[in-house]
Amino acid sequence: MDLLNLVAIAVALAMDAFAVALGVGVNVTPLTRRHVFRLSFHFGLFQALMPVIGWLAGRSVQEYIIDYDHWIAFVLLALIGGHMIYAALNPDHEKKASGDPTRGLSLVVLSVATSIDALAVGLSLAMLEISVWRPALVIGLVAGIFTIVGLYLGRRISDIWGSRVELLGGSILILIGVRIVIEHVFG
């Protein structure tokens, strides 16, 4: 696989990570270097690991997950996004109660949800008998970089528009989930 095609695939896969990072950046106050590191590291790591897992699994697993992988991503993103919207609409709801999406189970759920497409890429690479190691590294690095940019851009949007934009983060996550389902069902 040539570098141009590889970068194009990596950028396409990083779009979900970028959009989720944008939503997280809008909602995490204050956005610290620790938040940025955790989210970008985990998104990059999961984006790099999923193609490897898909490649190792090969055709045997594809037939079992291809029919519902998009629903898994949708449910995960809708749950996190719905919780963010709930927290934004309830001013009495403590900010701590909504949780930090760059920690714990939320971090794992978001990492898995944004990297499921990378699993399919790994399966495709296995079918084409292409080594997965270089693509996995490039995919992970691009996802990490896009996550950093998304977080800082989201924070900037929040600084400009204020607290009204808190709903944006949760809505973005739900819309990404809907887009994934539409692409798989109708695309």
C-alpha cells in the first residue's frame, strides 16, 4: 500500500476521533494537558490496535460482526452523548456527576466507538494479504494528532460561545453514531 493511500485511509478513520474530540473539548472545563494526553493517546492507541485485531482475526470474525458493528458504535456514542446532553440541560446536575470523558469507562467506550471502523480496515488488509504494521502505526498517529486538534478547537469554540454550546458535544456524538448506522445500512 502506497503512502498516499495509507494517509487517506488514516485521515478518513480519524474523522470520528476528531469529531468526538471536538465535542469533548467543548464540554471539559478546564481542558488540561492531562485531558489532551489521555484522550489523544487512547484514541491513537485504539485506532492503531483495531486494525491489528481485525487483521489477526481475518475472515473468521468478519462474518459475525459485520452485520451489527455499526449498531455497537451507535449505542456507545448515543449513551455517552445522551449523558452529556442530560448534564447540559440540568443546571442543578453537578459537573462532577457527568464525569470526565477522558477517564475511566467513558474513555474506553469512546475509544472503542471511534475505532470500530479501523477494525474493518484490518479485516480488509488481511483479505488483501497486506501487512498491517505500517498502516496501524500511521492510523494511530493520525488519529492522535486529529484528536489533539479537535480538543483544542472544541475548547476554543466553547470559550467563544460560552455555556450554550455544551449541548453541542453530546449532539455531535449522537450524530456520529447516526451517521455510522446510515452509512452501513444505506451505503
